[in-house]
Amino acid sequence: MKNLPNPAAKEGFIRGNPSGSVLARHSLAILVGGGLLMILVLTQLGENGIVAWFNLSARENQLREEVATQDQENQDLSRRLEALQKDPRALEKIAREDENMRLPEEEVLMVINPKEPDR
């Protein structure tokens, strides 16, 4: 056999130093990492993401406050109803003041505030 000359080795290939830029050398890792990052961002910004969770948490707190306010109002109305059922004078006061009711022998006088004169 003849001794054939060895072909010239490409720079870096045989010596373990791959040629090309960092982007070219790691393109697959960059693409996979970028894709995973995009999926992560899209899931967090979607309807079940962290932004939606914060919005729902704020809405829950708002609704809890409304429920507490309504509970307090219901308790006040229950106390007023109980007072009206037990005290006939309280019922009479409401009938006279709010409903303008009167006894047959009474006359009701209504005072109307005069309007301010036009200037």
C-alpha cells in the first residue's frame, strides 16, 4: 500500500474546538429553551395564569366586604323589625312620619321650604 498523504484536518473539528459562533453551536438548546420560556409566559398570562389569579383574589376580597356589609344591614333591619313588632309607638311613629298617616280626628300640616329666588 502506498502511503497516501493525510488530508488536512479542518481547523477545530479534530482538535475538539467546534467552529462557528455560540449561537450556531447551541442553536437547539436556545430553541428549546426559548420555546419553553414562551409556553411558560403564555400560560401565566392566560385565563388560568397568575394575573387572572390576582384578579380573582381581589374580586373575592371585594365580595367578602360586600357580604359583611349586607350582613350588618340585615342585622340592623332585623332589630328594627323586632322593635316594630314589640313597640306599637315605634310603629305609629313610622306610620305618621314616613307614610303621612293620621288618626281620623287629626289634621296634618306639611311645611314646605320655600325655593330660593332666581338670581
